[in-house]
Amino acid sequence: MMEGGRAEGMEKKVLVVDDDAGVRRAIRRILESIGCRIMEAEDGAQVLEIIERDRPNLVLLDIYMPKVDGMALIEDIVERYPGIAVIVVSGHVEERLVRLAIERGACDFVAKPINCDYLQATVTANLLKKSR
């Protein structure tokens, strides 16, 4: 049941992957307000280790980061952990990139600058889909 913007009774662990600490902080505040437990990674190199250890339900993933590109990580995450939803969060919203992210297995795409209500709704909807 949705109650006050929360999907009650559902575990909501979210891994936020972005090389910008300010973006990670903003997403943390937005999603903690709807009951999500947030984990953070500053680059793609840490992602699979964190997923293996903490088993998030959803990954918010930037595309352009140092070390490991977010686009390359989408397929890895989807193949290794099919129960984990991946949402791309990027300031690069070209149609070609959005289409490629979805083709590789991302559930959704959120544009930066981030709209608080849209991010909350997108995360909640994708968590509900994956919990069925």
C-alpha cells in the first residue's frame, strides 16, 4: 500500500552512484524522506562490490564517471543481479543515450537537474515493479 508517498512494508535499499558528492547528498535527502536506506559510491569501480555486500533493491547510476563508465555497468548489474532495478540519472539526456540505457536494461532515466517529486515517484514505482 502506498501511504504518504511511502511503499509500506517494502524494503527500499538504494545505491546512489555518482562522482559528484553534492548530487549524492541531494539524492540521499530526497529518498530518505520516503523511507529509503541509501548507500553511496563515487565511481563505477565500487559498484559491484557494494551490490554483492549490501544487496540494494535499486541502483541510481550516473553515466559519465571516472574509472568505470555507467553505461557499461548497466549490463553487468542486470546480468548478475536480475532482481535489482537500475535507473540512470544523468545530465546528458540525448535521445540516443536514453534509448541505449533502456536497451541495456535500465528501467528508467531521470534527468539532472533532479526534480524531487519525479525522482521519488520513479524510484517508488520501480521498487514496486521489482517487488512483484
